[in-house]
Amino acid sequence: MTLHHRSCIRLVNAVFYARHGVHEEERRLGGRYEVDAEVVFDSTEAAATDDLSKTIDYSKAYAIIGEVMTAGEPAALIETLAARAATRLIEELELPESVTVKVRKRSVPLGGLCDYAEAEHRIEKR
């Protein structure tokens, strides 16, 4: 029997203050954004050796997301931010089979009550 091992590292509710949004005032004042990231990979070798270099370094993943959220070009859409972060993670980390990034914005100017707006972007290697 052939076994395929699947593992994932998740960063949950990473919070960044950034200047994105459709409206000029959103970009001028900035706001709080929350990000979840899931990186799927095979951790068999890391588990067997207890070696950080054989797994996903989540501090590196966090730094990549932070750069996208705070140092990158401002974006109008949270969809754009999720896609940028997912693309950078799958390109810059060595082991991912797939990456899913969710970006949430809590202060959404909708004219009514809403906990948050969220965009999700998933990339898979094939």
C-alpha cells in the first residue's frame, strides 16, 4: 500500500495594521486586517528528524504575509491581498503542495452591521 502523508501549518488570526481599501479615506487612515494562512505539505521527514529545515518555518511565512500586508503596494480589494500573500507563500517556501490565505476586514463600510468581510485564495501545485 502506498501512503501519502499530508500535513499543514496554520497561522490563525495574524493581525496587521495597513492602508488598503477602495475609498481614499480607508487608505489614508488605515485599518486592522486579519489573516489566516494554511500551508499543506508532507512533513514525514521533519517528523522523523525533528529538523526545522525539513518543514515549513512559520516565522518565515508570517514575515512574508506581513510584507504583503504592510510593505507592499496598497490594494483596493482584500481579494488582491489574499492572492498576493498566497502567491508569495507558494513561490518562496520550499515544501508547499497548496496554500490557502484568508484576509478579513472587520470595519466594513456597508451601512449596516456585519462582523467582517473575508476573501479566500487557494493555490495548488499540480
